[in-house]
Amino acid sequence: MVGAWVIVGLLVSVAYPFLRDGTPVAAFFYNSFTVATLAAIVAGVRRNRPVQRVGWFVFAGAVGLRLFGDVTYEVYRQILHLSPFPSLADAFYLAAFPLLVAGTLLVARGRLARDWAGILDATIISGGLSLVWWVFVIAPMAADASSPLLQRVIGAAYPALDLLLIALVAQLVVRSGRLTVSLGLLTVGMVTLLVSDVLFQFVPTFAPEFEGVVAVGWLLSNTMWGAAALDRSSRAPAPRAVVQARSTAPTLGRTRLALLTACTLLVPAVLFVQGLASGPGKLNWLAIGVGAVVLFLLVLARMSGFVVQVQRQAGQLEELALCDALTGLPNRRVFEERLAGSVAAGNAQVAILDLDGFKDVNDRLGHAVGDRLLAVVAKRLAGALREGDLVARMGGDEFAVLLGSGSPGAMTGSPGAMTGIVERLASALRKPVEAGGHELLIGASIGSADGTGTRDAGEVLRRADIAMYAAKAAGGGRHRGYSDDLDARAGEQAKLGAEIRAALDLGQFRVVYQPIVSLPDGRIVSVEALVRWEHPERGLISPAEFIPVAEQNGLIVELGAWILRTACSQAVVWRNEFGEAGPQRMSVNVSARQLAEPGFTALVAEVLAWTGLAAHQLIVEVTETAVFGGGLAVQAVKDLHELGVKIALDDFGTGHSSLGLLQTVPVDILKVDKSFVDTITMAGRHAVIATALIQVSSGLGLMAVAEGVETAEQAAELYRLGYRLAQGYHFGRPVAEPDFLGTRVAVG
């Protein structure tokens, strides 16, 4: 509807100059479109029900008054054959000006409010333009003694009221807040109206043949106003929050600065132009002087506000540079500066706290809950300290505490001071935290250190950090003070991490494959890929030794990707070589760290496409602990399952909530843990769990694989209980090339 209206309005505007202005046809054409504009505004208000509907009705009243003026004007000119100026038409025209301004301000109310910088800018712009208008148009017209007084008064009233339009347009142009389509159309209409009004002051005198062209601007104004009312954005409430936020920090860009500068320079420009045109003795000193003073005061107020704003923002930036935005605590920079002073004074005692389970909260409940949790924890930590102590957020979920030497009764230099503070901190964290409708229990691993034997603040932080990781490695929720043996242990882990990096680069890792067989015939149906590290000096290093280190330093992501590519490539080789006799599926273990990688599913899809292995021929094995926390890990498993990859739950029955996981995680295979297989041949209750697990898997339509089968008796009992897949040393150890065509190890 809006588009159709604009097209009609543009066609009317283009066609009007070709009609003879002052003829009945032209008058009917022009006034009919004004009537249509009124109808469009009323229809838009009824259709969109804008919040500021009063403003639209006031605006419609202004358009109606202009319509009465146009009709009266034509009656004087074409029926009575009298001069339409001055006449009753002028009363309608002049009365329309305040209604136009009032209606526009009401419609734009909320989008223009409280933007004091914008109001000052608009006042400066309109003030400069008004000075020009007054000196060169209004004053000469009012001073023309050759015209009757009424004609001079009415003639000067038009440009005087145009000053209102100048001020209004200036305010609309420099306004703050979101520019809606409706308000934009309304602004364009006011601009075209103002341009036509200004031209009309000169055209009748200097170029009367172009009066019809001037009327095009008024027709375009009606077009824009009708479209503004019809557009659906007119219904939107005024975005007060946006305006208020922006009004506290108005921008002073190059365009606006150039416009303000040009308007302030209009005062000397008027002096030069009027002085050259009329001579120095005929300068309008009063108007120019008043205009100069007013503009000077306005610019002074604008610059004062700008300076105050810059100073306020500078202060805010300084606070932000020293304060953590989320928690309000001092940040790492402040902490390190205070720590350096304490180390220099010889009384530094530091504790590093890392929240246990915070990542799970973020993954399961979202970052908003995690942020709320951090804010509550920060407040509790600050409340647990003494006067003079400092707590800072170092980043993520890590906090640091520095004992202050000025703390009353602190005995800062004694180990007992830190022990007491740690107890207070731990006590503050024991209470549940309410965040996002959830009641969360959170603990912290705490490491502490002092400045004994060092004057390096970084070394004190490093010691506390090592102690914190030792506390976390011991199970979390504990406090560990620094000691020299932690350095040796950390050094060994760091060395091993560096060697893992080198082993990846030098190709020291290899993949071996353990058969998974069908019962009772012992036929190999799939294999599980396992990694081995053949160190050139230390020999074979157990995965139990290097996998945790790779998990901690992140190299497990690269190592796991290499294992995945190698295993999938080997599966395709065996399929081509052995056909149906070869393994039908390749099973690969995936860690929690890998599942948390955003691009893991894409990596699997890429490897499958690169090797040519079908998705259903790949089994991804995950542990219960890897997916128990939910979040990204569970989503990754779901994405893999949708890709067609089979999902196996490893070590089933030993995790946090095995049966519950089967409802949230898409699982195809249960791998029953070795601990349930070891005692399966013993009498009594030992076989109860293994029996229950095969019943669960059968009831859910899942495959069950018994792990760790080491004897024929175990295999036979598993088969009797209903197991049809098994894995263990009885069927084959992990080797580079399992014997797919050799003698089968049968059951029974």
C-alpha cells in the first residue's frame, strides 16, 4: 500500500507542472490530491494504531487547514477574480504552521526527547539559518514602506513562521535514536515543504512562470506525509531506552562538525554580503549582533557539554581499565601492581582460586547463568576478606587473593594467616548459589604461595598457580600450599607435554587394533583403534601416562584427529583387501576435550569424505563422564549420530548416571565394563549386573559388547547370558594387523 501511494504521488508531482497553474483543472488536480493525503493519514492511523495517534490527528488538522487555504485561494483567484493576497486564505495557511510543527513533534516524541546535544546542534544550525533568513527576507519585507501595513505584516509572517520549520527540520535531521521509515518519510516531507516555502518567497517576484514548479514541493510533502502514516513502522512505540542511552554519548562526527562550523560562520558571512550589497551604513547591526551573541553562547554550551562528556568517558575508561566489567572486582593489572609492591616489601602471600565444575555450568545452563554465578562468587569472596586484603578476577573462572600487610591483626607473614583466609573463602563458597532459577553448588581448588626467596612477583604467581593445579589434580575442592616438589612434578608434566608435541611431529605414535568378535563363533566383526607411543629413549609409554597430559595441554585434539584419519584409512584398506572377511566397522575413542571442539563433527565428516569410509562403518566411543555434563559434548554426539556415525558408550555402568544418559544421548552400542566381566563365572551375585545390562540393552534395541574377556569360561558364560559381541585378550591383543583369516577362537 505504501509503495502504491508513493508511486501515485510521484506521478501527480511530475504531471502537475504540465497543467496550467491557476486554471480550474490544475486547482482541482492539486486539491484532490490534498484530500487524498488527508484520507491516507486517517487510514494509516486507523490501520496501524500508532502510539502517538494524537500527533497524527494534529498533523492531519494542519493538512486540512492548508486544504482550506488552497480552496479559498482559488475561490478568490478564479471565482471572485480578486487578489488572494492578503485574504482569508492566509489565515488558514498561517494557522497550519504551528499545527504542522506540533504534530511532527508529537509524532516524534520520545525519539527527540532528552537528547540535549542534538537539541543544541539543531538550535545552532537553525539559529545561523534564521539569521540569514531574517536579514535578507523578513526584515526587508517588514521595512518595505511602499506596501500597505497589513500586506507587510502578513507577508513577513510567512518567512517568520518558516523559521519554525527551519528549527524543526534541523532537529529532525540531527536527531538521535533509531530512524524508522515513518519518521524518515515525515522528515523528507518537512524538508520539501520548507524548500518550496523558501522558493515561494522569491519566485512570484522574479520568475512567476515557475509557480507551478514550486507547487511540486508541496505535492511531494503530501506524498511523504501520507506514506509516513501508512507505513507500519508508524505503530512502533518510541524507543526511549535507545534514545536515552545514545543521548548520554552523542557523536560529533565530521559531517555534523562541518555543518555546525558552517552555521557559526554565517554571522561574518552576513556581514560581508550585506556590507558589499548595501554598504556599511545599512547593516542590520541589531539582528547580526543578537545572532552572533546567541550563536556564541550556544556553541560555548555545546563545547562545554562535549568537554564534560570527554572527561566523564575518560574517567569511565580508567575505571574499566582497572576493573573487571562482569564482577566489579579489580582486574589482573591491579592485582599484579599490588603484588609487586608486596613482594618488594617482603610480605607477599597469594592464593589462586579456580572454580570446580564451572565449565559444566556454562555448557549445560548457558553463559548467562555462568556469568551470574561468577558475579555471586566474586561478591562472596570479597565479603570473606579482611580490610586491606585484595581479591581480583584474573580471567575466566579464576580469582586471586593477596593478603594486605595493613590488615588489622593479620599476621600476614605467617602461614597461619593464609590458612585462616582459605578457610573463610571455602566456607563462603559452600552455600548454594541461586542463578537463573537454578540452585548451584560450587567449590574451588585453591593454591597458595608466598614470596620466600624471590623478589619476582611473576614467580609468586607461578608458584600459587602450580599449587592450585596440584589441588585440582587431587580431586578438586581442596587447598594446596606450594612446595618445591610441586615444581619437579610440574616440570615432569611440562617435559612430557613437550615430548608429545615432538612425537606428533616426528611420527612416534602408532595405532594398533583390538578385535571385537561375535559369539559364539569368534569371528572378527569390528576392531577398536588404540594409540601407542614408542619413545626412542623410554620405550613404550602407556596411554594412561600420556593421554591425561595431552588432555590437559590440548594436544589431544591434534592427536585424536591423527588417530581418526589413520584408523579410517586403515579400515578402507582392509575392506578392499579382505572384503566380507575384514572388519565391518572401525571403532575410535574420542575424549571430552575433542567433543568440546566446535568443529569436531565437521572434522569427522571431512575424514569420512577423504577416506571414502561410510558413516555407518565408523563407531565413535565416548565415556559416560565425557557426556555427563551435557552442553557441547552431547550436542556433538547428536550431530555425529545424525551424520550416520554409530555411538558407543564406553565403560558402561561405571559412570555417573548410566541409565539416565540413555535417555539424553543417542547410543547404539553399550560396552560393558571389564569390572563386571571379571567375576562373571563366580557363583552368587557377581553376574547380576552383567545380566541386568544385557537385558537393558536388549530392551532398548542396543548392541552390547562385553569388554575385558580373558578366558573361555567368561566367554561361554557371557554367551549363555545373551551377549553376542565380546572383546578382550582371549580373542586377541591390540596389534597393527589382526589375523582376519586365521583360526577362530570359538565359545563352548
